[in-house]
Amino acid sequence: MKKLIYILIPIMLIAIVAARLKSNKATTQSKVYQYDKQQPINIQVDTLKPVDGNGEYFYIGTFGPDKESRISSEVQGKVNTIYVDEGSVVKKGQPLVQLDNSLLKLQLQSVEVQIEGLQADVDRYSILMQADAVQGVQLEKAELGLKAAQVQRSTLLEQISKTTVKAPFSGIITAKLTEAGAFAAPGVPLVQVSDIANLKFTVNVPEHDLNTFTTRASVQIVPDVYPELQFSGTLAMVGSKGNAGNSFPVQFNVRNTSDLKVKSGMFGKLFLKQTETEKQIVIPASAIAGSAVQPQVYLISNEKATLQDITVSKRVGNKAIVGSGLKEGDVIATGGFINLFDGANVVVTK
């Protein structure tokens, strides 16, 4: 009887544990979210219509200064005075920072005293030489000493002039990087000067659109914050190195308003007009799925989403011109891509 009990007890414990584990598994599974792939997904769609090839497109870009420099001193010394603050308008050659030059001025006074004495010696020896009262070598030594002192004076004057840090070009102080009492040294920035009277407007352009800009003389540029302003930009540079997205920087020269309304760092749009006369299928670039090598869109038919391979003949700003794969009347998904997959049931939301 005892042997039977010893056998039954482990079996009962194992059964209890197995039942508890099964119960825990069922409880856990009931709490885990199970995505129902048959449930319709809310999406936004667009019915395709051919458009004229002379539509208007735009690229988003950024305004930057024509010139910008962080100014440092060529000599070291204590900062005595700062003549400007952030936002100050400065002209080329205007003093910005004054370093302590009192010691240099004392050295200059000492050299000028030496020059005065040496000049007197040269004058005196010249008179004595005419009377054969001194040897010529004494006059030569006095003249060489005078020349050396004059060179030393010129050196000190140059060093004193460099203690006044001046603006290398006209612009606006966009950063004040030191205060009075600080120590200045070559290579340590003191202030930053930016020239925004002329601006650089830079956009990133996909490689297949670069030819559009190499032949375009001028473009229309509008700042986002001042839509009433329209600038004419002239092509300045087409970048030679692309970024990670295989887009290249293209830069335009823009003349700012007289009151410098547009600031460095502001966003704007560069507008282009297509001149083709044929009808084209144009879709939002955001509707494209897949990769750049094989672009795809979700084609919507009978409340189902199907991935459709397409070719993109050209991308212009936020639009893509479709070369093949779509036709007039096709319905494509333009929003609601988070849970969307090939073959999903969909419902169109307004």
C-alpha cells in the first residue's frame, strides 16, 4: 500500500504542475495582442488622372550666408574691450575687439628713444667724417644701429595694429564668443561675422534631376516665412559628392532685401516649371514603397491592396513622374501605410 502511495504522489504533483502550466499559457496567450490580418486597414487613396507636363514643382532648401567667418586674433593678449554685440551690423575694417597693448606701446617708446639717440650719432659722425676727425667705421656702425632700431619700431607698430581685431568684410555679428577680461590667442574665435546681404540657397537634388539645373540660368525662390517675397536665384554650384540618399547639393546666389528680412537658416522653396507637352501620370513621392531600384505602389482594387511595380522617369520635388506600371483611373494608396501589406483588406477614409 505504501509503495502505491509513493507512486501516486509524484504522479499527482506532475499532473498539478502540468495543469497549472497549461492554465498560465492560456492566460498569457489571452493577454497577447493577436493582429487580425483579415481586419480592414484604414487608408487614404488617390485616383490617377493624367496631367499636363507643364506643371509646377518645387524643392525645399535652406538659406545660408554668402560669407561667414569666426574671427580670432593674430596675437595673444587680454581682451580689453569688445565693441560689438550679437546682431550688430559692421562694415569691413571696423574694429571689433581691442586687446591689451600697453606693454607694446612702452616698448615702442623705448625704441623711439633709441632711434632719436642713434639719429643724433649719425648726424654727429657725418660732420666729424667730413673733418676727418673719426673713422668711417664708426659712422657705419651708427647707421646700421639706426636701421635696426627702425625695423624694430616697424615690427612693434605692426604688433600694436594687430591688437585691434577688425571685420574682414561687412556683415552682422551672429555670435559673440568672448568677454572683456578673457585671454585671446591665435586660433581662438572671438566673434562670428556673417554676410547675409547676399545669400546662398541650397537644395538637395536626386541624381536623375541634376541635368535640370546645369542648364537653368535662374530660378524662382520663395521664403516660407515671407511667401509674398519672390527672389531670382542664379546657379552657383552643383555638388560633386552625394549624400547617403544619393542626392547632391545644388546652390544658388540670392540677393537679400535691403532690410535683410531673410535670415541664415530659414527655409524656402525653389519652384520649377515642366515644359513637356505630353500628358503624364504624376503621383506623390510619399506614395512610393519598395526601393529606389524597384519602386512600388499599393494599387487598390475591390477593397484590397496589391503591390504594383512601377518605373519612375523623373522625380521633381515632392512629386514623381511615372514611366510605366500605372494608368489613368488606377487608385493608389497615399496614406495609412503603417500596417499595410500586399493583399491586405482596406477601407478608404476621407
